[in-house]
Amino acid sequence: TINFDQYLTGTNLGTTTLATLTAVQNGNNVDMTFTNTGIAGGSATFDTALQLAYNGSTAGISLVQTAGVAVSSFALGGGIGTFNPWDLVINWATSNAQNGANRLNVGEFSSFTLVGASLANLFVNSGSTPFAMIHVQGLTGGGSTKYGGSVPPAPVPLPAAGILLLAAMGGLGIASRRRKAA
């Protein structure tokens, strides 16, 4: 899971998660779900682009929509922003037609499969270049912003947490016995 919570350029909305992306390897493909979670820029914000670094050959990679808001275009290379070029670029509608019904609005998601892609080659950055970036428009007061992705910290594995709990309880038991003996 990637959280888009790192301000890059445009309107700075502070430390907030504007979107999340989950990715799972599925055979020779990567299944992804991208969710617009952020209302920091206002409830009318919408995501227009997801741009990804890919450390491998992009030849033959394609996108198949599986659920949610439809992707309007997919490209190998290009993109917008300071950190060009991007290896994989996914765009959603920006039109006001149908009151923005085709946009990826707050609370909505888009699921798709990157056919021929490897999760091991995604989310690899070089130097100061982020491994993923989103472009958000429709901010209250106008303007747009770009936020980079970060990987949330790994949870403490349950076995390790269980061992720590047992050690702590054992220590309390020993201390209790010593008090009773004294």
C-alpha cells in the first residue's frame, strides 16, 4: 500500500493523505486499486493523474480497467510535473461534463490491472525523484497540487509482539513473587 502524503509542488495542503494505492502481483500482472481519500483540498477535489516509476522494460505493458471510475488514458512514458519523464502514466477525466461524474472524486476508487508488469519493478525511485506521484485538481480556491507516495511503516510482526508481551508478563510475575516473599 502506498499513501500519497508527501507534498511536492503546487498548493501545499500540509501533511495529509490525499490518496492510497494498493498493488498485488497476480501472475504476470499487477492488480491495483487507487482511491481518492483526501478532502484536505476541499470536497470537490479530483485526481487527474497517477504517474509511476518502473525499473524495467515497459514494452508490452498494458492496462485493463476492472472496476470503479474508468481510466481515461494510459501511456508508457511522459506525464506532467517537475519529475519527468514517468514510466507509466494513468489519467482520469478532468471534464466538467455531467457535473464531473466521470472524474475520480473524493471517496471514489479505480481498479485496474497492469498486464505484463512486475511489482518488483514498481515503486523504485532514484535519488530525489519520487517513485509515484498524483496530480490533484479542484482545490477550494482554485489551483492544483502534486503529492508523492510513501510506503507506510511495516507493522510489528505478531510473533515478535507476542514474545515481547510474554517477556513483559513474565517480568511482572517475577517482580510480584519477590514482593510477596519480602
